[in-house]
Amino acid sequence: MKFFIIAFLIFLYLLNIIFSHSCTLRNMPGCICDYGGHKCIDCYDGYYYYDSKEMCYPCNKEGCTCSVATDCKKCMKGYYKVDYHCNKCLPSCSTCTNGNSCTKCISEKYFFDNSTNQCVECTPNCKKCNSTNTCSVCEKGYYLKDSETCEKCPDNCTECESYNYCKSCSGNGIIMGDDHMCYKCSDNCKQCKDTNTCEVCINEGYSINPEGKCVSCSSNCYKCENYTSCQACSYPYMYNLFKGKCVFCGEHCSECFNETSCGKCKYDKEKLFNGICIECTLDNCKYCSSKEFCEECESYYINNNGTCIYYFSTTSFKLSITFGFLGLLIIIVLIVILIKKVKGKSQNNDLMYEEEFTQNNNQMYEKEFQITKGFINNYNVNQVDNEDDAAPTVGY
């Protein structure tokens, strides 16, 4: 258990390191991340770098690039510096030196007037111009007229060189004839060879007839190969090969062979019998062959002549009691055997202790006997020596 707790704490620690030091994951505002996306190494304009925290913080002064919050080293694009702060340039200026003139325009839709140092907007629908009244490139859908103004292309024309010369068409239009004008294809046609001959219809619900027109598929058919042959019918219809049309399968049928023979039922609670989907409403019944007869019961229920009854019946109860009694008897026998084993082990231990005690006593008695025997022997020797000393000396 301790191992899992330590592993989890290490995982949290590593996760904290990853998220606290990851420039990309934390999505730090104003930060320029390193190549691996782990560390903030520099800041965008309007932010300054805080070394100790390796983060970027916004400058307090608008339009400034700064080294600290209150500093203003230089101005960002679209601003000009005045003393220790930055002011906005004119809306048309990309760079400027004051609030009344520009040094560069924000896009080519403006041209720079050298006489006034101002950026002047081009004429309407002009993408690039050289002066107020002279356009060089027009926006898409417009053409340059007389090298000055931009005029709209004709209807259905997305790009043109002149009003009478279209280069691309919109929607289902097609360029026809030497005049290069856009003409609309026929109704429900996506791509056509000419205004009267369609090649591709707008969707699968249409097919091309012999006249080259897109016509709707037959009734209740959402995909057809031609105007007379259906490939897929709309639910709940099924294509009847013999009748050559989509026929109604029935409310509860998802697939059918004909109007009277169903091939697959729509709902899980329904069972297919003889081409008919039978909805089962009987209690605890999974599938039924009629509204009054159950064919298959739910789990823990058994089928009793078309009726589902709970599996835990009287017979089951008796069996449960019998098996329960047998189980209890087996447990009692096991407990008795265990007690006997424990008791036998205890008796063996008592015998071993008694034998050991007897052996120790015998050894002690033997030792005492040897000591007593030695004492007696020593006493007898001493007595003999004393008698020899007391005997009279016989002279010769």
C-alpha cells in the first residue's frame, strides 16, 4: 500500500513539473516559447520578460515595448512615441512619426501620397492602386475598366477579364460559346455539358433521363441509378423487385421482402414470426410469438406454458435448503477434524514435555548418585588410613 501511495505522489510531482514549466501547455500570454515548447524565452511586443519566473507580463503603457512594467523603450507598429508613452497613428497608417502623417500604409488598398504624407484609400472594389483615381488590380468578381475603375462581372461569373469575357462561373454555371459567358445548367443539375444536357445531378435523389435532364427518383426512393431503377428506399419502405418500386414494410419493420412479409424488426422487444413483427407486452418476457404467449423469458425467469415465472420457485427453495444443510454439515465435519488435529498436536506436545522432564530427572539423579558414591569411597579410604596409623609396632 505504501508503494502505491509513494508512486502516486511521484506522479503528481512530475505532473506539476510538466505543467508548471511547459510554455505551450500553460498557454502563457505574450510568451515566445523555445523550440520544444517547454520554456518561455522571450516576449511579444507589449510585454516584458520577468527572469525569476520565466514569464511575460503586460506593459502598463499602451503601444509600448518595455523592460519593466512602467518603462517604454519604443513603440509598437501603429504607434508613435511622445516622451515616455506611445500614441496611436491614423487608422490608415502602419507606421508614423506623429498623429497627422504616415510613413507607411496598412495595405495596398491605400496609396501613399508623398505631397501630404497621408495614406489615401483606393476606389471601391480596388485591391491595389497607384493614385486616388487609378486602380491596378481589382477584387475578385470585378474587372478593371479603362485602367481606372473596377466594374462588377456578369451574373454567375466569379472571375472575368471584361464584361463579355468570363473566366470562371459560380454554382452550376458553364461557359459556352465564343463570347465566354456563363450560362446556368438546367434545374437540379450540378455539372452540365450545355444548358440542356446534364452530366451530374445535385444529389442521389435525382437521376438523368434520356433527354439529359435531372428528374426525381421514384416515390419513397432516395437513391436511384436511373429514373426507373431505385437503389435504396427511404425508411420504412423496401424495394420490391417484381413491382419495380418501393413498398411500405410496416410500422414495426425495418426490412421487408414485400408488403406482407417482414425480414427484420425495428425494435428489440419485437420478434419476427412468419414475416410479422410481434410486439411483446407480457411481463418479464423477452420475445413472444403472440400477444398472449411468451417465447423467451428475461433472465431469472422460466417459461411456464407461455408465462414467465420467477426462477426461485418452491422446488428451487427446497433444493436450496437441501444444499444449504449439506453445506452446513460439511462445515461442521471440517471443524471437528480441525479440533481433533489441534487436540492431538497438544497431546503430543505433553508427551514430549513429560519425556523430556523424566530424562532431565534421571540425569539429575544419576549425577547425585555419582557424587554420593564418590563421597562414600573417599570416606572408606580415610578410615583405612586411620586404622593403619593406630596399629602397634612390633619390635624384633
